[in-house]
Amino acid sequence: MFVRHSVHIDRPVAVCTEALLNGPHKWFPRLGKSGVSSVGIHVSGIPVRKRVVVELGEPVKTTTWTVIPMTWQATFLQDLFPVMRGRIEIAPVEKGVTRLTVSGRYVPPLGRLGKRLDQAMMHEVAERTVKELAESIATRLDRAVAAKASKHTP
């Protein structure tokens, strides 16, 4: 199954790229030094999260866009949760606006039962998880860019 969510950041792509390349501990939410984080959704304002091991690959950068490969896998009961393989990418939309996209693919676990659960509700959970992750990364990149800009303003 494929999931994707994009967010616009009201900052130029060059400064967003610089913030992204400064290291995932500054922009990937709740990412510990061991590569463990938590992903999930909010249900009625309450966070429902699963601890995952996050692996981020080497960034691929051109003059206009940057892509970072990403994989995450549950730290506990791995056979009940899918492995997400995807990427984080940023690209210009127009001058001063950058699009951040988080996308990924997963195979529902548990065979036919897993496929049915995915169709009934788990695909929506995956979509909401990716949406929340994209929005959180965008917010953190925006804050990093703003903090750097304020340091250079007299």
C-alpha cells in the first residue's frame, strides 16, 4: 500500500534544504540517538504512538530538490506491524515556498486478515500517521530556519 502527504513551507528551498541536511535529530520528531522514535496519530487529542526504529539513508541532492530515503519498523511485536519504506523530499513550489513530501510503501502483515484490516481501517491510520509526520517535520524545519534567521538579524 502507498501513502503520501505534502506540506508547503513558506521558506525558500535553499534554506529548507540546509536545515534538512543539518541532521535528522533536529527535524525528525522524537528521534533518539539510537534511531528510535515514535510515530502515530492523535485520537480525540490524545497521542496514540508506536515506537519504531528509523533508518534514514544518505540524502540525494540536486540544485532544486533533496530526497532522503527512510525506513521504519516497530520495536516490539514486529510481526503485527508493517515495515514502512519511503522517503522525505523537499522541492520548490515557487520562489519562497517549499513543498515537503513524506511518502512510503508497506505490505500489511498477517496475510489475508491483514489485508482486510488494512482495507477496513489500518490504511487510514497509515495515511494519518504519514500526514502527522510530514506536518511535524515541516514545522520543525520552519522553526530551524526561523531560529537561524533570527541569529543573523541585528
